[in-house]
Amino acid sequence: MKAVILVGGFGTRLRPLTLTTPKQMLPVLDRPMIERVVAGLARFGVTDAVLSLGYRPDGFITAYPDDRCAGVRLHYAVEPEPLDTAGAVRFAATDAGIDKTFLVVNGDVLTDLDVAALWDLHRSTNAEATIALTPVEDPSRYGVVPIDDRGQVTAFIEKPPRDEAPSNWINAGTYVLEPSVLDRIPAGRPVSIERETFPALVADQALFALPSESYWVDAGTPATYLQVQLDLIDGRRGPAETAIAPTAKLDADATVDHSVVLDGAVVEAGATVRDSLLMAGAHVGAGAVVEGSIVGPGSVVEAGASLRALTVTGAGARVDAAQQLSGARVPESV
Ligand code: GDD
Ligand code: MG
């Protein structure tokens, strides 16, 4: 089974972290996000993954020099310019010579959803495409997908205003596609699968969907990127994973509670770290407070400073002593 994994976006919502590292190469605990996505697909028999690359492709290519990741063979398809989601699928699938039914996934989604069940539904209908759905509280930042009682999709509404969403079930970013879908995507210009291709398939009654209650999070925002990691250490997806890397240095007089501390990060005496992520080599100075926030790789929080309410510091960024930040980005990014 072959899968196209979309990993070419700019990761805008995760700036400044994504200024230096593409979103799916950011760590989720001990390994890059992409490895968890690929491993999840391997469980369902995916042997070949086509990475659909755009922004900062070298971050991926140098990480997997032997073209293997989580036991899966990788093919790199680097877009000459951003082609948006459908354009990217067409470019990557064509580049890899895909000519049979295949999978597509958004590379920033961490999920336990049942790909085999999705594939089975696809086989039991005349669908050209079958997509997984997941329930969310606020559908307005996703693709909203009402279906009839046979699972046929009746509309695909990408990011509607909150009060106009007809359903709380949204596009989970996992698709089974027939190669004929590729012929529907115009070549050589950006095309959105959510705004063009899926609505056209709906009009032709060729799009089906399978609702799933399995674990599902799109890790593309600071809140959800933090959440997926806290969920793993809380054991919300199987056995709890290690929160504190063995090479981290926590002072005996520091308080580190319900947080992830990656390789080589340091927390000095009297500091408090709660519900937070300290990335590799981050440094939290004496008496500083980090709550519900992300300290980027090699970033320094000087003594007595405080970071709260989803403050995010980028690679190597410095927060001056005693500075108090809430919901901030350091450096400020556009
Ligand atoms: N190669 C390539 N080229 N990849 C791209 C491009 C592009 O031009 N644009 C975006 N991507 C990749 C991103 O890196 C990401 O892995 C995936 O496509 C989806 O893009 P996001 O920017 O994360 O989209 P979203 O989260 O706002 O919305 C999408 O995902 C939701 C579920 O997580 C949509 O598919 C929604 O309908 C869906 O509900
Ligand atoms: Mg996303």
C-alpha cells in the first residue's frame, strides 16, 4: 500500500518554531512528528510513503539519508512552488508513479484511526474518494463534512464561520483515493483538495466518509502541538511515554510538573515548569516560571522571568531576566 504524506506547508501557526524546522520535523517527545505518522501507517500495511515536500525539504531528506523511516520506504517529491493540498497530491503521486488506489494523509495529524476500516468502506461503495471524519468541539478551523446514512458526503465546507457549520464532524485528513481523482486536479497551479476537489466529488456523488471516535489531534497549533505530547505522557494513547529525557538536568530544588523535557534541557533551582514543553537544550534559569508554554530548542529563559498562556519561544531565543510574558511569541513573528 502506498501513501502520500502532505508535509509541505509553511507551518505558519507554529512560528517561530517552524522558522528553523518544518512542522512535521518538530519533535513529539523523542522523535520527529513525521516518524509517528509514518509508523501509524506502517501498522496498516503501508510499505511506501511519498513525502510531498515544499517548505524546507532538506530538513526531511537529511534526517533520512537511507530513504527509510519507521521501516517504510520513502520517496521524496519536492514541489517547485507551493501547489496547495490537491496540487501537492497530484504532483507527488505522479512523481512516484502511483497508478492504483492509494492513501493520502495530512502529515501533522496524530491519530489512532482505523485505516483498514476506511479502506473497506471505500471498496464496498463506488466512491472515487473516501475520507475519515472525527468529531470536534469547534469545527470552524477544519473542513466540515455532513453525510447521509450510507456515509455519502452531502457537502464539504472548508473552515466555515462557527455558527454556520452544519455538523461537528470534520475532515480528519486521511483519505483513500482512486487514481482517477488525479485527473480531476488541474496541473501546474495551486489547487485545494478541500475547496475544489472534494466539493466537485460531492457534486458527482463520488465522495464517501467514515466517522471515527479514535484518538485524533491536528498538531498544527501551539496548543495542540503541546497537547499531543502531554497526551502521550499521560497515557491517553496506550502506555505512558517518558516525559523527561535522560540527558535533561533538573535541579533538585526545581519543580517540574506534568511537562515534557527533551534532550539536554536544563531547569535551575527554584524554577517552576508546569504543563509545558522544554525542547532540546532549552534553559530555564533560577526562579523562572514556565506554565502552559513551549521553550524552543536552545532557547534561554533567564532567572526570574515568567512564560504563561501558550507563550512560544523559537530556536535560540532569549527571554530577559524578570520579563513577564503571556501568550507571546519570541521573537514576535508574522
Ligand atoms: N506539499 C504541500 N504543498 N503540502 C502542503 C501544502 C502545499 O502547498 N499546503 C499545506 N500542506 C500540508 C501541510 O504541511 C499539512 O501537513 C497538510 O498539508 C494540511 O495543511 P494544514 O495547513 O495543516 O491544514 P489545516 O490543518 O488548516 O486543515 C486541513 O486539515 C484539517 C484536519 O487536520 C484541512 O484538510 C481540513 O479540511 C482538515 O479538517
Ligand atoms: Mg493541520
